[in-house]
Amino acid sequence: MKYLLLFLLLISLQGFSQGYDVQIAAYRDSYKNDFLKDGNSPLKKDDLAYLRFYDADSSYRITAKASILIDADAFNMPVISGGKGAEYVPYALLKFSLKGKALELTVYRNLALSKRPGFADYLFLPFTDETNLRDTYAGGRYLDFREGDFQNGMLVVDFNKAYNPYCAFGGGYACPKPPEENKLGLAIEAGEKNFARKKQHQKN
């Protein structure tokens, strides 16, 4: 009986892994298609073949304890390439464990964006980690959330969905620079890697 239960557990885990791979593949296909829908996109159809990602790894999908921040002060989040930043307000503090380390990240709300129809509940998590300058874009990567993603004081954070700012592909974009408080002291080997095409596009 013990060996049967172990066998069934292994089959279940294998099925979850395969299903998760399919889920992440579908997410990345949607991510690529979004470049073709955005008139401000730095990439064209032929460029999409040069997008690179880590293999899907469910160990980078974690559940964080989320503390909503009340009456937090707004601040100007600078941009990666210089220029004027935008006003953000801290929305929630996340606490979680990954690869044996206790970590924290802050989720933010863009004040100007929140006033646009359809974006009132949009939230933003920029971060840097020890893969930057090695496998991933030096300026860091982003994750997006909605207020409804927060459930019972928890938030599922899937680093496999981490993506590059437009600045990773070309110049002329005002990409928020992750605050120092969102610098992770380990390598997040999940999500998008450096763009593989050497010739990058400039914004028209």
C-alpha cells in the first residue's frame, strides 16, 4: 500500500508539472502577442523569436503573506534611463520564503494610471535580483497584479511571469526603476531573460 501511494503521488506531481508547463507556455504566447497589439511596442513580429525565458519552474510560484499599507505616502519612482518618473504609492508589503530565504517585496500603485478607466485596481511589482547583468536585464523585471489577486491576506506570486520593461528592447521609453527595497538577495531563475537580438529598436 505504501508503494502504491508513493506511485500515485509521483503520478500526480508529474501531471501537475506538465499542466503547469502548458499554463506558462500559454501565458508567454499571450505576452508575445501583446507586442503586436501595442502601437507603442518596441518589437515587431520577426523580433518575437528572440525573446528568451527560463524553463517553467513551479518552485518559483509562491504564496506570500500580504499586508495592505494604509495611508502610505506617495513618492516619485525614477525611470531606468533617466528623465522624469511617475508618482506611485506603496500598496502592500509581501513576506515570503524562497530557496530557504526570508524575503520581502513591496507592491505599488501608479497614481496616474489608477485614474484611467479599467486600471483603478492595477498594481505593479518591480524587482531586481542576482540574475541581472548575467542572464536578465540589468534594470530589473516586472510583475503585474490586480487588487482582486489579494485573497485573505495572501497573494500568489509567480516569478515565471516576470517580464522585461520596454527599455530592455530599445531606447526612448520611460521604464520605472525598481526601488532599492525591492532588491532580492538571490537569483530568480524564472521568467524572462535578456533579449537575444543584438540590434535593438528605437522608439519612433
